[in-house]
Amino acid sequence: MSIAMQSTTKDLYPTRLAAEQWTDRPDPVFWGKWTPEAPLTRAQTESFVKNGYLILENVFSSTEIAALQAEAARLRAGDGDLDADSIINEPNSREVRTVFRLDEQNALFDRLARDARVAGPTSFLLDDDVYLHQSRLNYKPGFTGKEFYWHSDFETWHAEDGMPRMRAISASILLTDNDALNGPLMLMPGSHNKFVACAGETPDDNHKSLAQKAGNRRALARGANPAEQAARHRLCCGQGRYSAAI
């Protein structure tokens, strides 16, 4: 005779409720322990814990950035044989806004996602091996591209992907200048310490409308069911209009 054992796990981040609610984050921000051999300095690690993000400049060479920019432009021009379901256009336009599943469809960006300069600091902060939860290429020209509204990636990952814990990194490799005139990426220091549960139920195919309206999607994760720590790394050299989120 066999007995089926059923275990239950408490949801630490309940969301899509009758009303919005804010709760403190129960998970750590930095999961490991700093040592002199770490790929980040102690000051960088402490800044990440305090602010929820880390900016690393000039990680890639100008030649590497130029190659990534050229490949991004080629894909947007329609020369990449991309799966139509992975392409999101700007609202009321045929201009490409976002390309999802980037690593599955492009060898150069697949290599970028595996680069130790990206994966190394991520693995260190999460204290585990990493896997790619999602990759995307965002095109966001200043004044003409539709805005990406304020949002929390983890709430979507948790509610729609089943990601149980805040153990992931969103690593944005920013390929053009990040300034007030060029569709800049903006972050809220300290916001990673709160979880904002959304009100309402999840509509069918919600990911498609979110991607087009607000760009609210996901990025790079760790070994066992991760979640976000609001880290946007200026891992490339520029910062804004074109960015590869991996």
C-alpha cells in the first residue's frame, strides 16, 4: 500500500488580490558572502544591498559594443529570421519595440548571455549557478518610442510564471547613452525592499498586452526558481536607447 504525501508551501508573495498591498521583502538581497576573490568589490556589493541595483561601466570594449549595436539594428530591420511570436511592435505602429527569446534566435546575444562578465557577478550575488529565465532586446528611442511604465518585474514573474522567491537578477546591457533626451532607464533606490501586491485577476494572454503597453517582462535568474532584486547593470558601455536585458 502506498500513501500519497502532500506538502504545502506558504506563498510569501501573495498578489492579484482584492486590493493592492505593500509588504516587506522577506528574502535576502545578497545571498552569499563577500570574499577578496569575489568579482565585485565589497563597496559594490554593499551598494547593491542598499540600493537594489548596481552600475558597472565600461565592462565591454567599444568594438564589442559596436558589434552588438549593429546586430540590434540588423534584427530590427527584419534580417534576423526571427519568430513572429517573439516580436512586439510599438502600439499603433509596425516599428519593433521588443524581441523576446533573444538567446534562442541569435548566436551573438546567446554568447553575451553566457559571458562571464555578465554571469559571474550575477552568480556571485545569488550564490548559485545561474540559468536564463528570459532574454529580450528593447528598442527605446527618445521621444518616439512608447514609454515603459513604472513596474516591478518580480510581481509578474511570481504571478504568471510561478517564480516563488526573490532570487534573480535583471541584468540590462545598455548600448546607447542614458540621458534625459534618449529614453533613459530610471530606477528607484531601495524599492527592492518592498513587494507591491497588485489588485485584480490576471487576464488571458496578459503577457502580450503588458509587453506592448509597458514592457513589463523578465530577465536573468539563478539555479532554483529565482526572483528579482531590481539590479540593472550598465554592463555594456552605453546606457539607454538600445538595451539587451538578459
